[in-house]
Amino acid sequence: MPKIKLIINTPGAHQNKFELEHGTYTIGRDASCMIRLNHPDVDARHAMLSIQEDNYWLEDFATKNGTYVNNTRINSGIHIEPNNKISIGPFTLALKVSTPVSQVEQSVSIESERIPVPEKKFDYVAPLPEAPKSTQPPPLPKQEDIKKPTISDEDLALEKAIKKQIHDELVERLDIKRLSTSKINKDELTKRAKETIGKIINDIKHKLPKDIDPEVLRQDIFNEALGLGPLEEFLIDPEITEIMVNGPTKIFVEKKGKLLLSGKTFMNEDSVLSIIERIVAPIGRRVDESQPYVDARLADGSRVNAVIPPLSLTGPCITIRKFSETPFSSDDLIRFNTWNQDMVDFMRICILLRKNIIVAGGTGSGKTTLLNVLSNYIPGTERILTIEDAAELKLDQEHLVRLEARSANIEGKGSITIRDLVRNALRMRPDRIIVGECRGGEALDMLQAMNTGHDGSLTTVHANSPRDALSRLETMVLMAGMDLPLKVIREQVSSAVDIIIQETRFSDGTRKIVNISEIVGQEGEQITMQDIFVYEQTGIDEEGRVLGEFKPTGSVPTFMEELKTRGLSLRIEMFKPNKHMDNY
């Protein structure tokens, strides 16, 4: 491939030489330009130089002083030839194309070709950065259901450069940030953005590489400007349940329970930061150097966590836990092999009997989804209060109050914690209190609420087993700052909690309820419990799917007598261990 050099003659008859690769280079006074000409007669973003196979294109950005080729001012963009004289302000530029030289000559550093420039008032020419390197991540094995990029590394780098140019031009013409915060409605903003993007792309359509679809490019730029960039297509894919952004060049997704590398990338770190700001701003959250991590939610209730530098060493990171627009039902969980019909019937009765329930499990095990399903068994005649860090639960009951915690403002004041909301909820005459997750001192207030007439409350905790969930509760109560003896704490737990549901995510990506356990009392200082239902894994099939079955243990709940007084019934046969069980 021929070697292409850019020769820049600066004021004072000094000359700089740079070796270029195929790609798009912005020229201007601004420090963000790849070819920086720092002089008052040069616009901040003055022109663009595009280098392809035997094709050299120069475009002026409607500048005041203009861009000249062989002493003739160009109106917009033209094809140029090597050795054409390009004049921008006091600078003269030219491309020189040479045939490949020997390996020895190729090894000479480009810095050795640069003629030293004496110190001057202006730093007229900033060194060119290295040619854009492809940020396309290597594919992972067995990703057949993820669409991989089909363009070459060279075109991928070019596409990113073109996207950045169009995006910058859009921001400059439309002032997206100002319009987004003004009173202009969303439809009008969308209309203006699409029209402007269309005009920009039509102007450069003739010089786009053949592998880049203008319509796809148009949608990508729109998503970057007003949406969530490359994440948009993952948000509308019902099979994708989680999106993980590890910096601008790596986006992983969870699809059908498996983690896969998507092959999509952001333009740069600033693009990721813009997306984070776009997510957190509507709900009054913020993320900056003083608060470099944040929990938020999308309009559909999906949970978002973002971490930015300096905490993240890989660049801005985003984790999105998607939630279906239509909440899952108990039948959906049966279809997903999460539980069986006997377990559904038993838990529905527990809700109607106003039993206090804790859903336990690890990260990504499905605790919030299960909590939402259980909550919808609560009768519509009861007053329900939900308390969450980021509102995710979707309940259908009419008498529902949703409370959401608030982070501190830029001055570090105004924080409202889950614990504050739990204590306040007790003054709001709730029939049921549902806490999205107990992770600190609010556990003590939750236990006190359960013990003082607010039966039927529900919450989730991170734990690996029902016994571990009890230990976690004890630890969280101690985090409340109350110097309570361990015996007293365990008495509070044993009298408050009735049922613990343990959910686990297995190696094949499925989520299953592995234990439904009842707290039956206390012997000495030890809380006693009995398993009502368990899941027993029997193996793994040839395709890696977990095999097993849900089984009753033979233990009968201690509250069976309450059913008669409440006019409810439950088949006693479902608790017999020797009865036939379908392999769900």
C-alpha cells in the first residue's frame, strides 16, 4: 500500500511531515481536531480530510476565511489530488504519495523526518495522533445468536470517525443539550434531530464507504444524540435480560441466561458519560467526580447502575437489569422452570394468611421478579407501600403508594435512605410494607414493623441459603447502631419472619426456587426452621441444561389450622414426599 504523508508548511517557512493511514481527519483550531492548526484565522472546526483507496476528499465546514485548493476557494467538498496546494489561514498543506520503501527505511521513526520548529507565540501545529485503531472486540465462542459486525477493521474505525464528525456537527447545529433541557416537547426535539441528521448524511452520502448503510448510520447517530446509543437495540430485544458496558469498547449482554460479547461499541468515553447523564437526570440523580457511582432506573422500570472514573479503571461502566414491560406472572415462572404449581398454591395461601416473607438469593437470581409475582397476590382492598432504592416493582393494585430513596445533592445534603422511608411508612397506615431490598440498618425497622401489626410484609436479601439469610438479617440489625444482644436479635427474627424463599441461578442460566422454608421457633439461642419444598438437582443433560425436580419434604406447615378460621383450603397431599412429581 502506498505511503501517504501530509506536509504542513507553517508561518515562518517551517515544515512538518506526518504519515497518515486511511481514515477521516478533522482540521481546525480546537484541541479535539486530529490536525490542529492553532491560529485566529482558522475556525475551531475548519475542514475535514478523508483518505481512502486512491480517493482523497477535502470538505470545508462553511468557514469565514474559507479553505483553498490551488488558490481557489471551495464551497463545500471536492476530490483532491496528491500535491494539490491546500491553504487554510496562514498554513499550506499538501499530500505526498510514495511507493513502498525498503524495510530498513520503513523502520525509521516518523519523528526523525520532522523538521524542528523553533519556539513561537502559538503552537501552530499539534502532533497528529496515531491513526484510529479498531476497537472491535474479539468474538467469544458460541455466539451464534448475536449479530457480529461484518465490516472490516479499517472501515469500522472509519465509521466511528464519521459518526463522531456527524454527531459533533449535529450538536453544533442543533444544540441538543440546550433543547433537551428547554420546554420543547420530545416529539418536536425528535423531529428536529432527525431532519438535521438527514441533511448532514445526505451531504456526505457520496463519500461513505460502500459497507456503511446511510439509514443504519442515521439511526445510530440519532440513538447517540437522543437515545442510549448502541444500547437501544438491546433494550428492545425481549430475549436480552441484562446489559453490561465495560468501558466504551466492550458491551456484554445476557441472552437466554448466557453472557455474550455483543460486538457493539461506543464512539468514545464521552459518549458513554453522555448516556449515563441522560439516564440519571430525569429522576433527579447525578454522577460526577464527587459522586462517581449511581443507582437509577429507566422509564420501563429497568434497574441501572453506573460507575465512572476514577473509581472505574476501565472507563465508564453501565449495568442495566431489564424488566419486562408486562410483568411476569406465576404461570410464566412455571414455564421458565422456576417453581411448580404446588409451590405457587402454597405461596398464594401464605400471602393471603399475611405471612411475613423474605426472598433470598444471589445477584441475578431473580429475587425482584419473584417479589413482584408474590406482591400481586395481595388483595386489592389493602393499602400497600413499596419502598425501593430505584422503583422497579410493578403492582396492579389500586391502593398503592410507591416510595423511592433519594441520594444526596451536590452539597452532600438531602439524602433520604431506605431506613428513613421504612420509619416514615409506619405513619402512613400501611396494611403491607414491601421493601425492595434490605441491605443495612433498615432491617431492624422492618423486623419491628413485622412484629407490630404490619403482618404480610415482604422484602429481599442477598444470601446463599435460608440459614445464611438469617445470619444476614442479624448482621444488618447490628448495622443499625443499636447495641442489642444476639439473643434479642434472634428473638426478633424468629417472631417476625415466617417464610424464607431461596432462589438460585444455575449454570445453564435458569433460575429456580431451591428452598421454601418455614421459621418454626427458637431452641435456646438457635432459630429453628423446616423445609417445605426443595429442588433436587439430578444432573446435566448433553446440552448443558440442569436436570432435577421440585419435591415436598414431608413437613407440614405449622399454620395449617389457620386455614379453617380464614375460610381457606390447601391440599394436604401436596406435602407428601412420596407422591408423583412432574419434572418441571
